Amino acid sequence: MPDLTLDDDRATGAWVAPLVSTLLTLPACVLVYFVGGFSAMACDSCAGAEADRFESSFGVAFPVLLGGLGLALFLLAASWALPWERRSTTRRVGFALAAPVLVACVYGLFTVLVDWP
């Protein structure tokens, strides 16, 4: 007699968390990237020591911003790439939640690192 038990370990709604994270993370990354890039013009009218302080702090803060956005995109990709099984649900939801939260945290860090005029 054949075994009629279900050994299917697939998670039924495994795509929901990565999809919601994608809809939040990608536009947030684009927005933060453009705001960070355009903020270089915040000190166009500055001169002397104020301009030097701004430029040196921006030179550190913008690569930090780019690295954080890259890490957020990596977390988003990891949430999609995990196996669609029940045992990976916690990690998938964790990665999907961490991606947009990281975008917000990285932007906050960027604004703190820049010595604004």
C-alpha cells in the first residue's frame, strides 16, 4: 500500500516577505542614493574652512552610504534566494525585514557623518 502522508516541507506564503521588502527597499534605496548624491551641493556656496570640513566629511559619509545600500540589496537578494521551505522562513523574514530597516539606518548614519554647513 502506498504511503499517502505529505512530506512536503514547502512554505506556502514564502514569497510574501521578500515581495513586500522589495516594494519597500528598492524605491527607498533609489531615493536615498539620489538624496545622498544631491546633498553634495549643500555646500556649493561655502568657502574656506567650512567647505573643507564639509568636503572631508562627505568624502567619508558617501562611501558609507553606498556600502550600506549595497548591503541592504544583498539582504534583499538573500531573502529571495533562501530555499522555499518552512525551516528557512525565519531567516527569510529576518532578511526581508532587515533590508528596508538598514536603508533607513544607513541614511541616518550618513546624515550624522556629514558636517553640514
